[in-house]
Amino acid sequence: MSDQIIAEQADAVAAVAPLLALVPSGVERTGFAQRLALTVGTEVRHVEAAIRAAERGEDARDAVPIP
């Protein structure tokens, strides 16, 4: 997978993570995280890490690993 595609995946996750951080239900938030991971082709744990970063007020993009 090219570096550009991976960067685009990270950008997509970082753009949506702050919105997912606002979902009050942990069950729903996990479901949305799973859908996002499947859609962009990344691992759920990376999406969840980005959501946690957004909850802490940090940049969600920093939580998504980019080689």
C-alpha cells in the first residue's frame, strides 16, 4: 500500500474521530468505529485510539500510525 493511501486513511479517520467522540453511547461509538475502520481499510484499534485522542482534546491524526 502506498504512503499516500495510508496518509489519506489517517486523514479520514482523523476527520471523523472528533465526531465519534461526541457519541454518548460506547456501544454505538464502537459500532461506528468498526464501520469506519472497514470503510477506510484500517484497524479498529487505530480508529479507537484516534477517538480517545479526540476525547482528550488532542489531534486525532497523531494517534493513527503512519509509516
